[in-house]
Amino acid sequence: MRPSILALDLEGTLISNAVSQIPRPGLYEFLESAKSLFEGLVIFTTVPEPRFREIADLLACEGAAPGWFARLPYMDWTGPTKDLANVSQPIGSAWLLDDYAPYVQPGQEHCWVPVQLFCSPYPEDDAGLDDAIEAIRKRLNEY
């Protein structure tokens, strides 16, 4: 089954963290590319929704993210892992982009798109999102 939704982690994946809010290099381009490859994008993060909205609005105002980023659907979740059953059924119709393997729901590893952690010292030449979109395109071409 070709996935139609990409669930996006925020901290360590798209930005540094909810405190420093440093956008990862290539964020804008990544988001536009991901939007063109999937029918939908959603936010799947531990950051509470009001805080995510503040961060997303700031990123959009600064030109680091498209304006639509701040309006993406937000997935509420509880528990130790990010269960994609909360995003879309059947399993496989959504993928998770995340830097943190322990958040991947057991049995859903095939739906995980790993991305290298974006962390201090936050290199300007970080290519994590470039690598991620390349991996996504390669996997999608297998369908």
C-alpha cells in the first residue's frame, strides 16, 4: 500500500527543540517537497498543540516554513510510542518521519522514515532533511 500521509515529528527532526526553535536547514524546501509527495501531512510530536502552533507561526513569519505549516492537523496521542493507527487506517497508509526510534510503535517499523537527530551545535550544512526526502522518494518509487 502506498502511503498517503506523512506524520512529522517536530523536535530534533524539523527544528532543534521547542525552546531554541532553530529551524533545520532546508526546512522550507523539505516541507514543500513532502506536501507534493503526500495527500496529507500531520504533526505528531510531544510538544503540546498550543506551543506547536506558536512555533509554526513564528517559523512561517520568519520565512523558514510555508504559511500552511502552522495549519497542519495536529495528532493528539498518549503512551510511550507514536501509533500510526491514530493517524490513518490501515497501517501502512501513513509514514512517520522521526529522529527517535523508541517512539516508533512496535510492529510499525516499516512505516518509519528515520532522520538523523538535529542537535547542538546545529550545523548550518546539516543535510538531514535532504537525506530524508531522498529516502522518502526512493521508498515511494518502490510502490
